[in-house]
Amino acid sequence: MRFRVLIDDNYHYMDESERITHGEFETLEAAIEACKKIVNDCLAYGYESGVTAEKLYQYYTMFGEDPWVLPIKDPSAPATENPAPPAPGTVLFSAWTYAKQRCVEMCAPTA
């Protein structure tokens, strides 16, 4: 099974016409790493010295890129290589949850 990373635009929330395809990956782990990089890059762009985690997260949820993972079943692969896809509604990666965690880490006071 392969995994496709798609990116929604938080500024155009729920507007599928703004969705772009980032790429396809052989493993879920690789797809999630790509998603994390997208979120990290977006947060780095919005980060300013002294900004609070709450403000950075607010920036992200309003203007950031929201990557997510879509499993792709390969019809030409043997059944043993095509596990059942996750149940509908299963979240393979939550960009908002990851962004909230990263905002706290990035905005933590340094000693």
C-alpha cells in the first residue's frame, strides 16, 4: 500500500478546489514525516521572537497548510500487500494536533 500526502489550505477551510497533492510515499512513516516537515516549515515561517504558543497556533489554524495522509490501494499488487484500508474517518496524521504540540515546543522559554 502506498500513501498520498494531500495539503488543504486552512485559509480556504473546506474548499477542496484549494487542495494540492504533495506526493506519494511507500510507507505511512514516510508520509507522516513529509506532513511534519510541511507543518514545521509553516510554523517556522509564522514564528516571531516572543510569540506565544497560542498566537502561533492561531496563525497556523488560520493561514497554515494542513497536510493529511490518504492510503492508496494498489490494484496490481497481491492481496497480501494490500491490507484493508483504515476505517472511514480514521485519522492517520492530524496536522492541527501536531502543530499545537510544536507551537508549545517552539515557544517554550529558553533557559
